[in-house]
Amino acid sequence: MLKKGVVIQMNKKPISVAIDGPSGAGKSTIARLLANELGFLYVDTGALYRAIGYSVIKRGGDPKSMADVEGMLDTMRVELRHVDGQQRVFVDNGDVTEYIRTPEISMAASAVSAIPSVRAFLLELQRETARRENVIMDGRDIGTVVLPDAGVKIFLTATAEERARRRYDELIERGTAVIFDDVLADIIKRDHDDSTRAAAPLRRADDAIEVNTTGFELEQSVALMRKIVTEAMA
């Protein structure tokens, strides 16, 4: 096992690890822990879309309306900042990290991510980060669209029921009152929306390694992902 803070750098070109997969697969949690262990920069692209969805709702717009969303992009500033070693999400200089993980914002993120201008709005920000840093980046289309030349591509998944259980437990722990069947329905609907949208639909890249973590504890998932990444870079 690598010691915390050890940076893998095989050459002068920064290393990119792309992790894609459906909602609730644990991409963000696993990617964050793995990046911390390897000394990589973690980029949570899903948080960027959540931030836009959150901002649209706060401004009184409809995340499903292309006209509403596009009309707000020019005056919207979305950033990922690392504060005390933790990624924080800012919209218009306000920290929205604690407000973007609800089921409502999850669905808003899925809606705005289907709008091509939103993806274009965020694409260069993501690519520029990968040009400068060793990154672990997770999302829906990282290996297929954002970083098609990533050194390591992983498609992380689990059954819908497993993903719903994880999301339900997370929300309950945060004090959010939810019903499991509602969380499961949201997961299934988002799977459908993400995989059938016209703009960069969710799919496994041809050269991605599929990892199914159904039944895995978090530590097991991280260990498996660490093994895949370090072996690929050896």
C-alpha cells in the first residue's frame, strides 16, 4: 500500500484517472480517498453540474428549460476550491458544498447536464485542470468525452438497489427525511435520463475497466481501485 501523500509520476506529463459510472456508485467518495492516498488532485465533476442545477433553482429557473439555464450561464461563476485539503464548491463566490447533495439537486444536475451549452461551459475548466495536475476525475463522461486520452479509465457501478441503499444511508445520516423507495425510484430515473440523453450519454468507454462494487464495503472498493490504478501506472 502506498503511503499517504505519495505522488505517482512516471513522466513529465500529468497522469489522469477517469472514473465514470451511474449515480450512487460511490465514485466521489472512492475517488476522493484514492486521490488523497496517491497525492493526486481530486476533481468532482458531478459537483459542478450540481452547482449549476442549484444555482438555476435558487434563481427561480427551471433546470429542464434550456432557455432558463442558458440565460443564466453568462452571469454564473462556478469553481472548485480546495480548502484545508477538502474540495469545496463555490457558486458566485458562495460556498454551496453543503446544499448540493439532496435528491432535488441530484435531479437538477441530471437535467442541466443534458444541455450541450452547460457541458461546453464546464469542459475546458475540467481539461485545463488535467493538463496541469495529476488528477482523479469522476463523472458520467470523463473517459468518453472529457478526458478520452486518460491513462486509466474505470467504469464504477453497482446494482440500483445497492446504490439506493448507500444514498439513503447517506441522506439519513445528514438528517434528511427520505423514504427508501423514493430514493430507489430517483436512482432508476436518473440512470435512464443519464444513459439516454443526447449530449454525452452515460456509457462505459471501450477501454475502461468495469468495477462492480455490489456487496463491497468502502475499504474493499478503495483497495480494489488502488490496485487497478497502481498496476496500470507500473
